[in-house]
Amino acid sequence: MKKNIFDLTGKVAAVIGGASGIGEAVTIGAAQMGAKVICLDIKQEEAARVSVRASEDGCSCEAGTLDIRDSAAVASTMARIATDHGSLDIVICTPSINVRKKILDYEDEEFARVLELNMKGNFNVLRGAGRVMTAQGSGSIILFSSIRSIVVEPGQAAYAATKAGILQMARGAASEFGKFGVRVNCVGPGVIETPLTAPIKNNPEWFAAYGAKSVFNRWGKPEEMVGPTLFLASDAASYVTGTIIYADGGWLAQDGRFTPPGM
């Protein structure tokens, strides 16, 4: 029987930020595709809930606690997973935070907090997973960037800078890890209904404006990020590294917010 190149059976996948939003959807999706999934999150109880949910579907999923700001914890967790399961084939990192403020209103502590999680946290994951995967000679690392790596709006300067930085870190890692058989890529979501974007949903005008920017005239769902992510994780993407897949509903494809008359 011909091999299904999208199948993840036998692969060990760590999904960081797996307790909610996109991370939860990806955890369930990877488990359903046959991977042995370790759902990691700073919220242990929520990670355990997702693990139980996946296990109830007959999938292999366990839970663990991880704060990606703690470099030693990231390194030890990646190494432990590889030791316990025989390999670490896939690492997917979804967490980020956004403090929406104009530059002139930003406090030093707020800027530091955004940088610490979004930049330092993802760097810790790249380094920790990269050490394990380069040693074993294979692996796929997927980080989460954003449309904000390219376009921005008032109040998004710090967040957008980190999302562009995540993409550049992934490209740098891809160039360094490639000779060891390790791939590194990013997913760039558009506006997705997650806990991070909940404040926008509470503002009907703001929510509608973002939906209208998509060519589908709607927000995306966390489940719609599973396909692009698991493609990059799978053997179907064996020659894909150092790049980003924008899953944005056409946000970046169309210019402006106005449809000319007669169109």
C-alpha cells in the first residue's frame, strides 16, 4: 500500500500552547492524524482536559506543563520527551501575547513582557527543540507568526515586531539546521477567533471590520489552522523549510477596505 505522506502515525509531536485556541485544535488534529502528542501549556489543568478529549477519541495524547519563557525548562522538556518516546519529531509553538497600545503610551514593563514571551519564548523553543532534532538527524519545528509580520495598524507595533522577528528566527534556524535534516517553518494566521482576540469580538464594529477584510467576509476558526500546520509537520512538506504559510482568508491578497463601484 502506498504511504500517505500526510500521515503522522508513529511521530512524536509536542504542541506548546495546546490547552486552548489554535494550540488545542492542532493538538487534537495531530492526534487524529496518528501522532503521539504531548500537549504542553502553562495551564496544567487545561492541558489535561485537552489530553483527555483526544484520548476519548482513541488517540494518543498526554499533558504536561511548560512555560516557554524558562529556557532551562524548555530544554529539559524537549530532551525528556525524546528520551521517553524515542524521538522528538515535531514541535509546534503557538503562544504569544499582545499589548495593544500606541508606542507613546507603552510602558517599559509592557514592552519587555511582549518581547519575553513572543521572542525569547520562541527562541528558547527553537534552541531546545533544535538541539534534540539536530542530534537525532530529523525533525520539523513550526512557529506561529502572523499577518502582522508584514502589515500593521496603530497599537500593534510591538506585537508586529515580534511576529516579524519570529519569522526571521525561523528562517535563520532553517539555514542552520537544514544540514542535519531538520526543517523550520512558520504559520501566519489572519484574524482567528481565539482567547487572544476575544476583546475584539466584544466590540461589534471592530469585529465586523476585521471580518470584512477577509475575502470570505468572516473570521477564521482555530480548526482552520490545523491543515496548514500539519502539512508543515508531515512528510508532505519534506522539501519545505525556512518559509511561512499565510492562512489569512485572503487578508494580504486584497488592497484596501473599499470595493470600487461595479465590481
